[in-house]
Amino acid sequence: MTSALRTRAVHAGRDDLADLGLHAAPLDFSTTYPARDSAEEARRIDEFAAGGNVTGIYGRIGNPTVERFEQALAELEGFDHAVAFASGMAAVSACLLSAVSQGKRHIVGVRPLYGCTDHLLTTGLLGTEVTWTAPEDVAEALRPDTGLVFVETPANPTLSELDIATLTEACGDVPVLVDNTFATPVLQRPGRLGARMVLHSATKFLGGHGDVMGGIVACDAEEAARLRSLRFATGGVLHPLAGYLLLRGLSTLPLRVKAASETAADLASRLASHPSVSAVHYPKLGGPLVAFEVTGDPHAVIGAVRLITPAVSLGSVDTLIQHPASLTHRIVAEDDRTGSGITHGLLRLSAGLEDVEDLWLDLDQALKGC
């Protein structure tokens, strides 16, 4: 079987369809699954409680459509398992609760992270305690009760990058979770570099069209069992229709990311010489995101775009622009925001699939008015 990502993105989670006489993946809306053999149902519930991946009992335990999406994403990230959730933050919450359930409530975090992730860690709402540190100081921050090192690279919204392999080596046996939402497995696979858990806000590039919400964590069998148990207990299940749309989104993921990355790189180059732009942040890794700082009023730029969509989120087929300090990272304390490079003048743009010349005309006219 071929290992080319572009091919596997089309076929992962669907390899059995021809043998089933199907072309499109089945969409199973059932919330419950009748069975006349209660003793066998009891055995299967015990199997789930022991860490097995079971479907066909109740929708909160598992759903076959969602399972196809999980299998596909796990394969693309290079893991044996993945567990899907109702949103990216539901996935983040489950990962933190998993650490707490093992008596490892201390988390080491590297800023910047997505604003709501930062807030969840800083407030300790789920019983965790966080130590914020620079990438090079992570090893010194580890404690006997450290359950997780949480990083995002490229980071939201500054697009700063860190060396995953060096970080995971420094962490030893402590699991490293990498939020890979911005890069996707098209640009990097953190599992190959030692990360034990890879998280996505599937709402973004995996779905790709701004019309489905979800989260997913790729991991090993032991962690997957804990996450499934937490998902069952807390109810953060992914809806079957969302699972269907996310599986469909994966089939075009490499093409969309490649095209949007070419546009973002072009825009980053043009922005670097624009008189209204003081700094441009674009990852060495590449990708569809570009961040830039304006000399004037960033709100004027947001209000002036006409083709580009002024909205939070990212990874859609249309280009989106937003002001992180006002929106995605508003919940983060101002000193923490600015300390991690999220300035008042910073704007984040997620390139879509429009023609780059049309995007530049819109961006240029908006910048001239700020």
C-alpha cells in the first residue's frame, strides 16, 4: 500500500468501501443500537471499560462514521489511534483531564497558545496547575507530577516555531502534546519527532469549509482508551454528520493546504515591503497563515476589507483576517499577551483559495486606509 500522504488522504478511512459495494462512506445517525442479547451487550460494555474501542451500543460510546474519521486522521499523523470530540476545546479539556486522572496535575506550557487554551491552563478550571516557560527551559520546569507539556507550533497567532524533536528529547518520559492545527499533517507530523499526542481543532483545516466543528487527538492505545472513557463520561462526542464532513474534508486537505500556503507566502512577501506594515511573521515551515503588524489602526484594516472575510477561525476556503488582541486572545491577560508577542497592531490572516491578485488588491486598499 502506498504511503504518499496525498493518496492516503483520499483513501484513509475508506479502504473497505469497495468491498462493501459503496463509494461514499456511510453516515450513521443512530443514537442507540438495539440488541436482543443483553449478556453480549454487557460483555461489550466491559470491553469498553477495559479500554477497547467499541461501537454499536450507544452513540456516546462510539459511532461508526466518526470512527472512520478517527482512523483516517490517525493514519495521516502516523499514529495507531485517534479520538474525536465535539470541538477543539473539548479535545484540549479531555487531554488535561487525562493527566489529572493519572495524578499528574502539573502542566508545562509554552506561549503563545490559542487564547482559550491559555485561559483554561491559567485558571486551572480542570484542576491543573501550569508553569509557563520558554522552549529552552522546559526541562527545568518538569516536576514529578508533570503530566503533560503543551505546545503549539507554529503558534497561534504569532506563528513562532519550536524544535519539536529537541523539545521531546528534553522532556524524557513526560508526554509532549503538540497542537498541530496550523501545520496539519501535510506540513509536519509531530509524532515522527517524538510527540506522544497530536491535537487538532478539526474545525479549521481538516474540515476546511467553515461549516463543521470538531476536535481530535492522535495518540497511542493507552491514551486513546483514557480519552474515550473521558469522552463517554463528559459527553463531548462528535456528531456523526460532523464526522462525515471531516472525513470528506481530509480528502482534499493536501491540495487545499498547498494552494493556500503558496498564496500566504506570496502575500507575506508583498506585506514585507508595504509602508503600512512594520513587521511580518511567516513560518520557516511555510503554511497558509501569515501574521503582520501595522503602523496604524488595525481595526481600520479589519473594517475596510471587502473580499477578505473579517472573522475569527481559520483554515476555510475563503481568506479570513482577525485582530487577535480583540478576539481569539482577548481572554488572555494583557501582560501575558504582549509578553508572548501579541501586540495591539498584530493581525492574523488565513489564506484561502481565491486568486492572490484579488486578495492583494483588497488587502492593499485596506492597509492604505489605516
